[in-house]
Amino acid sequence: MSEIGVASALLPALDFMKIDEDNEPVVDFITEHLTPLLKAKPNVNLFITQGFICRNSFGEIDNLRRGGSDYTASLIGAGIKAEEVQIWTDIDGMHNNDPRIVKGTKPIANLSFDEAAELAYFGAKILHPQSVFPAQKYKIPVRLLNTMEPSAHGTLISSESEKGKIKSIAAKDGITAIKIQSSRMLLAYGFLRKVFEIFERYKTPIDMITTSEVAVSVTIDDTRFLGEITKELSDFGIVEVDVNHSIICIVGDMGAETHGYASRIFEGLKHIPLRMISYGGSNYNISLLVKTDDKVEALRSLHNRLFD
């Protein structure tokens, strides 16, 4: 028993955390091996374990490769069907914009899993994009809390969220845009498949995509194989590469049945050139590509238009 009256115990993560041959965590294994460890200590109410570490399919010591301790917490919560997963950081939850750039930002009280995943992927550093997926699958709420202000509500991420509302704006830097223009695209069967196969071959994920009858534009943030990719794409047509861009992501409940949000967003950015626009791929996200030099102005202008 500790001085504050809490019985604690150590649980080595290597006893219950495992990934399969595809480096994906095995939640059933976690449940099977962790549950009896907890039941064996009925008088203990605080368990301490490691994040990130695990065993692979060969039984060797390995790591989860993404998400760190947050990912571990989400996996454990899913494995034992917890009432709630809490992630304590140095900020009181996700904010409705980047507080390092924009004045007057506020924490978001409630987010859906999909909204949180969009924000995490497109720039919200407080949470790794993969961290909430295990909890989402098993519908385990995740709460982001501030260690410096324990009484703050923080952000609750769950299956429920406020409808018909823009929640936050995030930005992702280091984006490169690639445009392939070719008259052969017109009604060309399998053209996009051939383009995507090139990126797949070089294990380069695509963030945004827009198409027309004669061109397709995509964005990437991993440029290690940019030279090889553009060389192969040149077989299909004229290739243009634009560097030093940022993706501005506006997140909220913006399904097809809602109206008015797009006009407010574009009104806020009417003085800023837009390289690409992605709308309709998700009910929770409108993404815009701007030059990185325009990012700060875009975030501030959008904040004034959408939240003030």
C-alpha cells in the first residue's frame, strides 16, 4: 500500500501485448492474457505497465511501431472492455485551432472518433492518428486530460458528438503536390489504378486527390522517392511538382444533408490562393491545399470566420 492509500502493481507489457505477422496488435491475445493477471490481484486498484513495447509473432521483443503509450492505452482499454481510456498530456484537450499560432483558441468538449482521427492525422499533435482506432472498434470512450490542470474537462472522444457543427481546424506541413496532365485520361479505363500502383510500389501514401477529365492531382508528405515516382508518372503525361505546401483541414459534422459550411470556409479564404480542394470524401472533413507561406494567415482567417 502506498502513502496515498492506493495499492499498485507492475504488469510487464511483454506478458500480454502481442502483434501478428502483419505487425497488427492482437486484441484477443491481450484480453486472454491480461484479464487473469488483473483478476489475480483483486485488492489492487492501480496497475503500471510500459507503453510501446510488445512481442511479435515469433515471441521476440518488438514494438507497436506507432502511437507509443497512447496506442498501448487504447489497446488495453479495448482488451479489457474498459469504461474509459484517459490520456494525460500537457494541454487541456484538443483545441479548435493551433494555439501556437492562433490566439483565443478553446478546448473542444466532445468529438466523435472519426473527427478525432481526422484532426490527429492532419496536424493535431496531442494524439497519434492510430491511437483511437482500437477504442473506436470496441466503443471505449477516450478522454484527453491536462496533468497541469486536472480539474479541466478536457476532450471526450466517443461514438457520439454534436451534430451540425464545425469543431476544429488543423494544418499539416511538408506537403508536395503532383499533377499529371494527359489527354489520354479522357475515358481511359484503368488510368487511376496505374497511377496509384506507382505510389504503392514506392510505399508512398497519398493525402489528397482531385481529378478532372484531363488531369489528376495528388499530395504526398513523404518525398524520399519523389524522383523515381515522377519519372514513372511522366510515361502518362506532363508531370508538375509543387513543394512547400500545407493542408488545412476543417473538421466537424458536415454531411451531405448540411448546408452553408462550404460558403463560410471559402469566404474566410477568399484572399488566399487555393491549390486543391477535397470535399465529400468524408462527412467530417474539408481539406484545402495552400502554400505554406499562407498557412498562418489561413488558420487565423478561418478561425475569425468560423468561431469568432
